Amino acid sequence: MITPPPPPVSHRRVAVLAVAAACLLMVGCSASGGTSDSDADTAAVGKADGAGLRIALITHAPEGDTFWDLVRRGAEAAAAKDGVELTYTSDPDSAGQAELVRDAVREKVDGIAVTLAKPQAMRGPVAAAKAAGIPVVGLNSGSDSWQSAGLLEFFGQDESVAGRAVGDKLDGLKARHTLCVIHERGNIALEARCAGVKKTFGGETENLYVDGTDTKAVAAVITAQLRQDPTVDEVVTNGAQFALTAVASVKEAGSRARVATFDLNKDLVKAVKSGAVQFAVDQQPYLQGYLAVDSLWLYRTNGNVSGGGVAPVLTGPAFVTKANVDAVARFAANGTR
């Protein structure tokens, strides 16, 4: 059941903001002049009713991960369009992320967008937000758990569907033995992807767990595995930066394995164009950030709920290959794909 939206910021506050903008932009509004209530109402026409809303975006991003830069840029673009104040924070530790959500609740923000890499850790903080009348939407991680976690909407990729699509594609490429590299143990999105690959791929699939916070260690583990088992002919990673690491590991190991990946960035685009990486699965992180923030503004100002609160809004999967990479290359260069 979808609860009605909490009331937006007061019309009086919106009117004051609108008048301030009008004074700066319109001829004839002096610094010493007063403004009547009717003038304020007139000036507010055409302004977003949600101007001044405060929204918190809280993810499980580790420091320096360029994927999350795309999510943040999308969120910032939506915030700028809607005239809302956006705060972005992250913590790869689930307990730390949960505490960031509680902080946002204590600060009485007007909406929260959160990732559910480890949903159980978010249940308590999300419940606290709902009890405080703060709408919470999900993005990126949690396509199978956002409803049970009590979120209003979800924007992202169905990771199981994406994984199954990769398995089918690998069959078409006649791969026989695949390593699916998981860089964060316990992350349900990454586990779902690799499980999806295994479900449809006709060859052998095995998961390889690495510490995604240590690039040198990731390279060493992949290299060692390829040297140990020369039958591996495909390495599938769960992030663009890990795909580039895997390319180097393949070379170091003297392996003939090919590399494919989930997720995309500008450096990965170059690798797809050169053929170093076979393909990437783009879940459009910029779009996820944009839609999550915009949805909270729409909910607060117009009561809209994307998907009716019963279905996720899917942003992927889309395959980027050498055949179509030029279509997204210029957007990737701009830092939005």
C-alpha cells in the first residue's frame, strides 16, 4: 500500500525563495522595496514547489570508485534541475552506511535515496526514516529486496536478469570455462549477477572472490588462478576498473582468456573499442542517481510513485560492444556514461 506523501515545504518558504530570485533577475525590484503577499504568490508561479527540499543520497561506494562518480553526477544534475539541496555520503561498511542513514533521519531531511548492497543492515534505519515520515527510495543494489525493505521505489538493474543475459552471450561467443570475479563478498548484487551467469551459461562457471579495495591483490589473485587453470577462457568482472586489471592479469599469466565485464566508464569504452574487452553490461549509473533524486522531488511535490510502488524502474542491462561503442563514447568522455 502506498502512503500519501508528506506535505512539501510550505508555500510561504517557496514564495520567499522565489521573490529573492526575482529581485536578483528582474528590473525594478530594489534592495529596499517591500513585497506584498500577493506579489510573492505571483513571483512563485512557475517555481518548483519543492525548491529547498533536502535530499540525502547514501551509498555503499568505496573511496575512489569511478562508477559512483557517475551515480553522483546524475543525482547532482537532478538536484540542480529540481532546486533541491543534495547531500551525498557513502560507506562500504554496511554498519557505517546504516549509521549514515540514521544521521539523515536525525537531520530531518525531506527524502533519502539508498543502496541495498546488504539489505538486512538497512532495515532498521529505513524503518526509522519511515516512522519519521521521510520517504526512502532505492537505487543500484537491491532489485530483489527493495519492497521487503520498505522502500517506496527502486531504480536499477535486475542483476539476475543481467547475469543470465551475460551467460547467453558467452554461449554465443563459444566460451567454455568462466571465472566470475566478485570484488565484495556478501554484496547481493554481485552474487546475483554471477548466479545468473551460471544459470544460463552452458559451460563451467566458478566464482573468484577478491578484495576490491586492493588493486594489486586483485591482479595477483586473477593471475594466479589463470596460471593454475589454463582451461579458463573467459574472465567476467563486476566493475570496469576490475576488467582493466583482468586484461593485465591475462597478459601476465600468458593466458588466452578473454575479458568481459559488468559496468562501464570512459577507460573501459577505450578497451571495448580496441577489442581488449569483449563487451560491457551498462546499467546506466548516471540515470540511477538522476531518477532516484528526481523521484523524491516528484513524490514530495506531486505524489508520484514510479512503478506504482510495486515494480522497479529498470535502467539496464544494455550491452556495449565494439559494434555500438561509438554511440556512447562521447557521453562517457563527458563523465555521464
